[in-house]
Amino acid sequence: MMTATGDLGEGGGRREPNPQSIAQADNGRFTGTTNPRHLRALNGLLRRPMPREHIDFEAGCSNGPDLVLELRKRGLQLPCTRTPVFDRDGFEVKRGIYHLTAADRRKLHRWMANGGGGHD
């Protein structure tokens, strides 16, 4: 008999893309965005690291990992650290927490200083 953690607790076998290789595809620069969901998520991530559920709520979306992938394609690394937690059934699972790297923060601040951030 499979347990909840054996079935889906580890993310259902989904593999997290390598954020560094995605970000390096654009010469290490953040290309910017005017997407309101991106801007809300970035505003939240500048305040604190967030799990997927919080990114969904902050951005107003229902697929935070896809939103993060879009931001990675625009030049951010946005790594996901897997942290053990217990689910409601008492099983230990690994929860992904997205956070900005120091380099991501520099890229965002540079972009905002050059007129980015949706304040055109």
C-alpha cells in the first residue's frame, strides 16, 4: 500500500528546472516585465521567501511554478529550496520555498532604477 508521501508528497515526480541555466541564457540580465502578476510576485519576494501557495495568493494566480518559470526565462534565478514539513496527515513532505538570490536582488534593483517596475 502506498502512502500519501509515496504518491504525491514529493511533488508527484515533477522535476524542478535548473534556475541557473535558465537565468544564464540571457547573459545574467533581468529583461523586465510589465505583467501585473509578475510585479506582484516580485514585490512579495523582495519582502520574504515564499512557498508556492503564497506566490499564488500574492500574484493573484493559481500556478505559481509557471509564473516563477516565466521570471527565470527573463533572467532571474529564483531558486526553490525544498524544506521538510509535515502535511495535515502527519506525513513528512518537502515544501518548496522560492527566494531571490543576492544577484537577483541586484538585477531587480538595477532594473527598477532604470525605470522598470511598471511605473512608466
